[in-house]
Amino acid sequence: MKVISKINTGKLVKGMSYDVIKLMNSVQRKNGYFVRKFVEVKLNDKTSYTFSVKNFTTDTGEELPEIDWNSDIHKDRLSEYEETRITPETLKVGDYVVYLRNSHVGLVPNKKYKVTNIKVNTHTRWSDMEIQIEGSHRFYKTYSFRKCTIEEVRKMSLGFLFDEGIEAKKVDYSKRKIDQFTEEEKNKILLGLIFAASLDRNRNNLSIIEWATQKTGKTYKLTEKDFDPLLSKNFNEIIDILK
């Protein structure tokens, strides 16, 4: 399904066609209230965003149909969520999980970690889970992780079978977080921190590098010298890093 934008915004271009990820445009009630109508459209290969249905027409110029519709992309997304969602029934000690965030000093985003302990906290009306991972004595909330997909588990099993090992990490607080990335990854991270610092209105009198080191890049334990190799590159070399 495709829709045409009726307006110009910071994200939409008037008259441009967009692929629909999800449409919620039927009359629904939940707990006595109407559910907000919306359409989620694909902005680029990596990004989608939710807007009011009033901002679009169909590709033939009509109002959007009053239906609920899910694309194959959305169905795959739901299927993957169910496959990787962590619950007490689906996770056990010895399983591997993938770290989803970038807010913990010793953990690297999108890397696998082995679960060494599980704790379920039961409250009056709900419960939550915490896990320990190899190399750390700390318990982490499971919303910072996902289970490995079936394909990832299959590859790990083959790795064990052929004695190839797996691409899993142990928490290592003796190493700086930034040093646990490849050189290519490290350069992209440092450039991202520079760009973020340069646009940060709270930077005050600190230089861009000082702000990136002390604020936006705090969890990486950076020093200003980490940025020296990038600062010596010319514009074309910087563009090549961002490709």
C-alpha cells in the first residue's frame, strides 16, 4: 500500500509517495475511549515514522480507507519480537542474549553475552526479570536485551559443533568501552559524537571535543587524544568513513 503526503514537514515532502508499514484507521474503542488513528510510513531503508492519517491520501487521491492493515514488514517485525522477547519461560542460564542499548559502561551494543544467572522479581500485579551475564556480577534488566533469533542460535550451534567458537563477549571493565569496537566502528562512533556535540545547545564554553569527551561520549571513557586521528583527516576521508 502506498500513500501520498498532503503536507510538507521536517520529515514529509508534499506530493511524495510513501510505503505504508501499518495503518490503523478503523473505529475502535479501548476501555471506553477511541483508539487514535494513525499511519506508519517508511521514510528510508532504516527508518519509519507514525503520522496522522489526515496527512495523506491514497495514491489515487482519495481519503485513506477506514480499515486496519499491516504490511509484511510489520508482520515480520511482530514475528521477530515474539521470537526474541525474553520471558521466564523462554530464557535459561547458559543462553545467549544480545545487548540492545548503549547506556552501560561495560557492555557493547548488538553484541552477544552469555547468561549466568536469572532473577524474577514478583510484584503485586506484575513481575520483571533481571539477568547476570558472563564477566559481570551486576544484574541487568532484561528490557536492555533480546533473545537470539533461531538463525543466530543455529549459527552458534554450528560454531560449537565445528569448534569455531562464537562471536560472544564477556563484560570486561578493565577495557574502555571504545576499545572494544573495530577501528571502523570506533571512527563512526567518534564522528557521531563530534556531530552531536557540535549541535548541542547546552555546550556552553566547552569546545566540541571537550563536550564530546565529557558529556555525549561519557560512557566510552574517552580522552581528547582519541579524536586526534580524525581531526587530521581531510573532508573526503571523513565522507569515506561515513559510507
